[in-house]
Amino acid sequence: METNRLSSKIEKILNQQITKEADAAQIYLSYGAWADDQGFAGVANFLFRHSQEERDHMNKVMSYIMERGGRVKISAIEAPSSDPKNLQDCFERIFQHEVDNTNAIYEIVSLAQEEKDWATWNFGQWFVKEQIEEETLVLDLIDKLKIAGGPKATSESLYFFDSQLAQKEDEADLARDASAERP
Ligand code: FEO
């Protein structure tokens, strides 16, 4: 009796998403380590927390595959790319990662729709909403950095930016809890 409720294509694309989320977690870890080394403790803490959020996303996809009787396959992830040049570059790269991830989520939802796999389509909607929140969050930080002067920002304005991110702790924590709790 066939107990796997996922098609082979859906199972494959969901397993690819596990790797993408793990990859994002690794990238945020690496940027967090870079930020800490540059003296931006608030940014580092924010990125470490965000890395954990990506791990939560990874676990969420894993759980879904298993719930549907599919087979989880863990793949290798690549080493993160070079360190950012500055904070502006750091958050612009993060924004690009999030946009790439949004496109990957759209691929899942599109395939689910094509196959009339409404369970996976419905599962994917949580990520569609999450990606809007993540892109908005990063865009907001890029805007703040632009106001601070972008790549030419003074030490004082970057210190202020970093302090503000340090105070964002609870917000990031709540977002992470929410991603673990939301269906
Ligand atoms: Fe898992 Fe930043 O999206």
C-alpha cells in the first residue's frame, strides 16, 4: 500500500527547500560572526537569532514531509560566501537571499497547484506570508542604513543602528516563536 502522500516531484522540491533553509541559517551565522568581529554586537545578535529562525523553517519543512509519509533527505550545504564589505552590503546580500528564497517558495506553491496537491499548497502559504514579513524586515533595515549614510555612514550613526538592533531582541524572539507555533 502506498503511504507516501507526496509525489516524487513534490518530495524532491521540499527536500531542496530543507537545504535552502539550512544554507540560509549558515549564511546568517557567518554574517553574525563577521558583525561581531567588526564590533557590531547588536547586529550579530540579531543575525544569530535569525539563523535560528531559518533552522525553525528547515524543521518545519522536515516535519511536513514526514507527516505526509515522505522521505526526508539531508544534503550537504555549501560554505558561505566571502564576508560582507560593510553593513549596507551585509543587509543587501541578506535581502537578495530572502528574495531567492521567496522565489523557491513560489516554485513549491506553483508545483503544488499544478499537481492539485492542495495540502502542500496550503502548507506553502505559511511560507509565502513569512517571506513577506522577512523581506519587509530586511528592507526596513536597509532603509535605516541609507538614512544613516549607507556605505559612508559615520561611526556614530552605525553605533546608533547597532544599538537599535540590540533592542530588537524581543521582537526577533517573538517572530521565531511565532514561526514555531503557527500552523
Ligand atoms: Fe526561511 Fe529567511 O526564510
